[in-house]
Amino acid sequence: MRIVSSDEVPWEDVEAIFDGSEPGKCHCQRYKVKGWIWRDSTLAERVAAHESQAARGSGLVAYVDGQPAGWVAVEPRSSYAKLLSMPIPWKARDEDKDDDGVWAVTCFVVRKGFRKQGLTYELAVASVEHARSRGARAVEAYPMIAAPGQNVTWGEMHVGARQVFEEAGFVQVTHPTKRRFVMRVDF
């Protein structure tokens, strides 16, 4: 497996990961656009925004046997306007939300045919080094957990599971809701 910054790969490789999937409707724009994403933007606008962002290194692409297989969105937290305005991640926290030195991991996508191979774990680990190498002072994530036996849709778990981040060295900052965590690595 090889993991590369999105600004070093062709857009077609990123698009292949999202194409024909549920994540392809969002294109990692959920925390970027203001308003209700499906009502206030079109798919073409979300795809164009993601292409431009990926060209600037907004994430990492995992390759398995030379094929684009997975994606993780990781960039300065201040790039996520909607995230900064949501109350849940900020519950019981008093810090500068606009601090460019803090990066955020907001979305994982693993292409059909490459799932259940541990790619999200590898991408989470790589996101830490990527953020550090680009000057971040910290990187945080907003994972969820599911109750045993509970079915959770992709739409909820695109942020990653708590265990993925624990194994990548993130530690819990807060536990703002029954299923949501804020986890972080400080450098």
C-alpha cells in the first residue's frame, strides 16, 4: 500500500474512489459549505469544489496494488466553515476555532472492492504525519461509536470510528454526545 497527498495525484484517481458511491454525493463538502448541503449546492458544485481542494492537498489517497482505493480528508480545521459553526464539537471546549495550526480529519472513503482491509486505520495514521509535515501543531477528529449490534449507516460513520483513531494515537478531548467524540494528537 502507498499513501500520497492529494496534490500529488491526478484528480481521476480521487474521483475513482468516490464514483458511484454514497460519498460521491457529498465529495467531502459536508463541513465546508454553509447551509444544508443538498439544498444549497449542486452535485456539480460539490465535485468542482472537491477537485480544487484536492489539488491543494486537502486529503490523502491510498493505493493498493497501484489502484486508488481510499481517501481521508485532512487539512487545517479552519477550512471547515460548517464544522466551526456546529455546536457539538465545541461543547465544553474553550479554544480558538480558527487556529490554522490545528488540523482536522473529517471524512474517510474506501472504494468498493478494497473495504475490510484496514485502510481507514492506515489512512488515520498517515493523516497524523501528513498534518505534522505540513506544519500543524495538532490534528483532531470527530469519530463516532455504535452500540453493540446497532446498525449505523455510512452517512454517520464517514467521520471514522473511535477505535481507528485510538490505534492511530489520538486521545479523547471530549465526549460531547452519547456516540460522538473529539479526539486529538498534539505535536
